Amino acid sequence: MMPSEPVAPVTFREALAFWFKLGFISFGGPAGQIALLHQELVERRRWISEKRFLHALNYCMVLPGPEAQQLVTYIGWLMHRSWGGVVAGSLFVLPSLAMLIGLSWVYVVWGNLPWVAGLFAGIKPAVAAIVLQAAYRIGSRTLRNPALMLVALLSFLATSVAEIPFPWVVLGAALTGWGFAWWRPQDVRGSAPHASAQTQAHAPAWVDDHTPPPLHARFSWQGLVRVLGWGALLWLLPMAGLAMSWGWEHTLTQMGWFFTKAAWLTFGGAYAVLPYVVQGAVDQYAWLTAPQMMDGLALGESTPGPLIMVVAFVGFLGGVTKEVLGPDTLVASGALAACLVTWFTFLPSFILILAGGPWIESTHGQLKFTAPLTAITAAVVGVVLNLALFFLSHVGWPEGLAGRLDVPSLVLFAAATVALLYFKRGVLEVMGICAALGWAWTWLG
């Protein structure tokens, strides 16, 4: 029997304790992180209702940037004003930044040790299973009818066969959803009947389906101008400081400019923008090599926080390689560069949430706004499924599909998939066991 008593107002201190904890346990990529947020905030703590949670998630899905971090920022802002959003979004990132700076330093000093390679060998099959789980979980929540299933299928074919860039897939899905709103509104109108029954049956939340937006979450032109002004200032001041201190062509200045551009291209999560980052960081600026980029991606997959935090590794190695503070201060050079690229990568996400949140809060129940977002969420299912198959091909056939079959890795992938989907084991637990098995197999082999 579900509890029916109302939830007491959540204090800022209570929320702060949870946001701090979340930054250390948010493993599993965006899907795993969103599932964790849903479990904690909707089901367990009842801070926000399912309908309001999904409404915010749909908005974050269409934005460039890491959707899980943006969702945390949105909910923190909705509950406790702008500072609530800034604190929630920052604490989602800072533990990962600190860990990656430390791991990058270990990587630079000790290089690719055999035991590290063994751990990564076990983690990669687990990551493929986690991405597959992501496709299943998002799909089971989103694909409520044949029309949305068709959108997901076309999205999968567009990215896997036609290799259409994700921003164009998003635009196509949005236009499809808008068309559905006019010609087949039943396909994109709210939740499916069984989901609606669940929402009605589940206990009331602090921010419930019909809770009016608080005063700070109501749209005003004055509020929009204030947020955009602060955002422009927080970008301009460090960029101007870098250019005036070291010049426009200096590594740190170019990092700030490059990752500002990259931040606006991260539609669909980190993997959608990785080719752009590789092209710039490896080929254009030579901040690190292609093998180092792959190692950084593995580190990003095995630490909490958004996967786009791999940019901190890129920044650290770029700072060390270019000796931005001199040859005697390599650790400081790397740490400064990692912090700078993190700032310029995530600043747009905060601006988009704080500026767009009030408008999104005014669109509840307005089909012309929600239908495109519903179709975009369905399209994301196809993109994530394509990513899962991409990972699986690299896990099972590390030398290409014409090369040898890596049976142990495929067995580990299958075991991780069963553990996640059938036995409902936690992401952190599965990754830890797979890492240990990969380490043991490397030494025994």
C-alpha cells in the first residue's frame, strides 16, 4: 500500500546533502543517472512527481549538453531558486572533476600499467551492457505506441545506416512530433493509460502534477535578461582574462574558445560530440594523441558524473603537453587546464536551464510544446540503441568485424546485461565486479 500523506517541504540543507551524495554515486552514463534520479526523487523521496520529472527531462533531452546534469540543475532550481540549481548542477560535476584530475596525474606519471589495462578490459563490456540497459529503460518509458516506435526505428537507421548527424535527427523528430500534434495528437498526448493510472495511484509529491510553479519559476522578460546578462559576463570575464594575460593563440585561451563551441554541439550526449573533440584536440591542436583520448574515455566511463567530463582529461593532458605554466609545474598546468575546460563546457548548460526553465514550466499540458519533445525522446531511444551496438561490436571484435572474436569479453557483456536487466543489480556493483574479473583474466591469461 502506497503512502498517502503529503511530503514535508524540502529544505535547502536537506537537498544539499543529497546533491553532494549524488555526485559520488552517479555512475552509468546519462541513462543510469536519470534512472537513479527517478528512483531517488520520484519514487523514494517524492520530491517531484513523475509527470513533472518527465516534463523537465524532455526539455533537457533537446538541449545541447549533458542531460542528467541539466536535469539535476532544473530540479534544484525548481525547488530552491537559482542558487539551488547552481549548487545541484555544480555538485553533480565537481567530484568527477576532482577524480579525473587525480587519475590524469596518475596516468601521466605511471602510464599504462598492466593492472590498469586489466581493469579497463573488464569495464568496457560492462559499459556496453549499461548503454543497452539505457536503451531499454528509456524505451520502456517512452515508446507507448507504434508511432513513437517508428520514430525510434527511423532514428536508429538514420544514425547507424545513413550516418546523419544527431542535431538533424533531433530536428526531424521535433518536426514529426509537431505534425503528430496536429494530425495524430493521441500518439503524443501525455502518458499511456497504464502510466497514467500509476501516476494517479502513487503517493503525492512535494512538487506534484498540479502544483503551480513557484514565483521564481514564472517567466518574465526581466528574469530572462538577468540570466543571459550574468551568463555572458561569466563567459566574457575569464575569456578576456585569458586573452589579456597570455594572448589569443595561447593554449589556455584556445581551450576556452574550443570547448565553448563544443558545448553547443553536444546534442544527444557526449558521444555525439566526441568526433568533434577528437578532431580538434588530437588533429588540430595536438593536446593529446588518439590512444590517449581512448584511455581518457575509459576513465570517464569508470568515474561518476557526466561522460562529457572526459574533457577534463583532455584539458589536463593538453596543459601538461603544452606546459602552459612552465616545465616545472606540470601538475598545476594540467589541473588549471582541466578546470578551465570544465567551466567553458558546462556554463552553457546552466544558462539554458535558468533561462529556459520558466518558459518550460508554463508549457504543461500544451500539446504544441510537449509533442515535439515527446518525439525527440523517442528518437533518443534509437540513438542510444545504435551506441549500444557500436560498443558491443568493439567489445566482441576489438580488431574489427573481420578480426578475431573476443569470447571472454562477450561472456562478460552477457553476464553484465543479465545482472542489470534481469536481476536489477546496481550499476556501480556490476562495474566493480566486471573490473575485478577483467583484472583477474588479464593476469591469468
